Amino acid sequence: MYTILEKKQLSADVYYMKVTAPDIAKNRKAGQFVLVQLNIEFGERIPLTIADADADEGWIVLVFQAVGATTYKLSQMKEGDSLGAILGPLGNPSIVEKKDGPVYIVGGGIGVAPCYPIVQAHKAVGNKVVMVIAARTKDLLIFVDEMKKVADEVIVMTDDGSAGRQGVSTVPLKEACESQCPPAEVIAIGPPIMMKFCALTTKEYNVPTTVSLNTIMIDGTGMCGGCRVAIGGETKFVCVDGPEFDAHQVDWDNMMMRMKSFKARETEDFHKCKMQSAADNLAK
């Protein structure tokens, strides 16, 4: 049922997959995610944000980075292969309302992909949307052409200046906050350190800011407790209470510290999986 219709590599270890999932495509809303299981009988379930969907054609788009064993195995699947199960849509949808001023949406790295349906949703209610796409270098930029088709303005930032403007995402964000037409709202999705500094930038100007903390999710159902975060001094679970929260209420340092808990094991499993795959290919 969950057939891979299209697969392409967007940048280093980042993949795009269009998958048949008609019920999810009909019911999903911006900001929601799914749980993907490669094999229905065994294997972990991984939460992936829905990057696009078509209700009429019955497909959804998943954009993911191969960082662990399961995402690496997913990256090796081909068009025509089928996934064991996809559960969703899950999580609370993005809150999208008509704004008097522009909405700035900031995406960093792979976080640009889940920004796409949020941009579409804000345009659908008549908001002016400025999309800021940030990456370390031009080879890591994704969804630039797609965003140019839907956003009113797209600002590209690279750390090394190899594309767009040189600098980080907070540079145009600060300029916008100090302009004659400041953002009515800012939405940021990307690495936690990027979202933290976006939040610090906008807090100075009292600009409402929302972040998606999907990067910390593990189980995706609220059972494992791995995605605990402190929001305004209260404990929340990203997968069931979010994934979007008030950026100015997030305890960023605690979240980033907790995200390191499984990093070593994740990296180890990723390399073991790659080595096994290489050995299997040589044996053929």
C-alpha cells in the first residue's frame, strides 16, 4: 500500500520520497508528522514530518536525513518498493491565522522541508510570507525552487556565502524586526541552536515566535518519554503536546543537552549499517 513513487537525493544524506498514502494525504494538515516502519513485523518506528501531500492523487512526501540505522535503510530503498506501515497524521497542526503583517518562516538545513506546507497554509489564508532558507553551504540547500513558487519572497543565507547572502538566518530576521514593517509572526524549524537564536532575536522585539521541536522525537506516541521538553517551566511531550511551541518559552539548553543522549549510539548504528550494506553489495 505504501509504495515509493519517487525518490531523489536532495543533498548529502538528505532524501526525498513521495509515497502512496491516500488516507493520510486527505487528512493531514500543516505541521503534522507520521510514524514510518520499514517492516511491519519488526524494526523501530521513526517520526517524519510531512513535507507535502496531494489528496487527489493520494501521496505524501517525506524528507529525511540518513543519520541512524533505520533512516539509512530507508535511504537505500528504491522506487517501487513498499514501506511496512505509515501511521498518521499525528501531532497538533500548525495554528494558521490571518495576520496584519508579514509572516517570516525560517528554515535551517533539512528543517526547510517541513516549512513548505506551512508556507502553503499561510498563503491560503492570505498572509504575506517571507521564507528564509539557511544552510552551511550551497550544496546543502533544499526546496529553494519550491519555496520561490509559493512564498512572496525567499531569502537564501549560507554560512560561507556560496549562495545567496553570507551569514546566518538571524541576520535577515533582525533586519526585519527593526524595519518599518516587522513580522507579525515568526516560525522557525531547523537545528535547535538555530531555533534558539531565532527565539533570542525575536524576543528582543516582542515578535510572537513558534518553533517545531520535531528533531527530538523518538517514539512519536508519548510512551517513551524521550521527547520531554520544558516549556515555560512545565514538562511537555513534543509528539503529543506539539510539535510546535512558543519559542520564547522553550528551555533550549536543557533540550540540546538531552538530544545528545542517544547521539553516540545513533552514529555507531549508522556506520555499522553502512558497512554491512557495503559488504552485502560486494558479496553479490
